[in-house]
Amino acid sequence: MGDQTLLACGITAGPLFTVVYLLIGASRADYKAFRHPISSLAFGRAGWMQILNFLFAGLLSLVFAVGLWRTGPSHWGALLIGVWAVGLLGAGACRTDPVSGYPVGTPDQLGRPTRVGALHDLFSLIGFLGLAVACFVFAPAFSPGWALYSIASGVLFATAMALSSAAFSQHQRWVNLGGLIQRVSLTIGWIWQMLLAVRLLDI
């Protein structure tokens, strides 16, 4: 693949991931988007669709990381995007544990996480950290305006992810908004990645 094609994968990954999880969530009668995490869409007979969504988004982001390595302003930044991609792939390969009462009939939080669920959380954490740090690493790459936007994106992405984690740990103040906060965080991250790719493609 040419460099332009590799970088274009950074544009398509986020919108595609978002559209797919919104469609899947809308089709689940007992799924509450404001309360439940995106990862919980991997449960049920159609759960394979969200698993593939994670894997495909991770693959596109990994290809984008290769394009960054070859053409971008920072090899460290490219590696961090690669870490983000691996986090998505791992989150897809390892299904999350039930949380916040989904699927229906499960407790709000398991007394002890399963091994696969713990791996899902670990991959997710590694991926989130990779993307958050990448925002700071790429901040000096372009104009001062980009630097400000990139730093703000990193701070807001990490803060919202921390709040969503607290919600899924059943913090009473946030538990009913965990899904919404997670979606806000991911949207911030995906838009930042998309705009980074647009910058490098000079669109």
C-alpha cells in the first residue's frame, strides 16, 4: 500500500467504528447507551458484530500507525498509535465481563473479574493510555493552534475515560452516565486521530 492509503486508514477507522456501534446499540432493546459500555455490545447472538468492529478499527489504526512511521513527524508518536491499535485488537479478542446490569440478569459488578475480562480491561487501558500520550507527542508537530487542540484533546480524552471507568466501577455519581461519558471520550480520540491523518494528507 502507498503512504497515502496507509494514512487514509486513520480517517476511516473512527467514523466506521462509531457508526457500527451506534447501529448495534440501537437494535438492543435492553441496552442503555447512557449507562452501558460499548464493549458490552459483544454479548448476545449478534455480539460478533461488535467484536469485528473492535478488530477492524484496530487493524485500520495499526495500518495508520505504519503510515505514520513512514511519513509522520514522530516515530514515538507512530508507536503510540500502534499501542492504541493493539489495545483495540486486544479488547476485541478478549470479551469484557458483564457490568452495570448488562446483559439483563447479571450483577452490576462481578465479585471477581474473569481472566478474559481482566485482559479486556488491561488491553483497553493500554490502548487508552497510548492514544492519550500520542496527543501530547504530536502536539508540536504542526501549528500552535494544533498544539493547543492536541493537548486539550489528550486531557479531555483521559479525563472522560477516567470518569467512565469510575462509572463502570459503580460510582454512584457517574454510574448511570458511564456509557455516555465513554462515548464522548472515544469521539474526542477518534476525531483527533482523523484530523491528524487529514493534516498529514494535506487535504
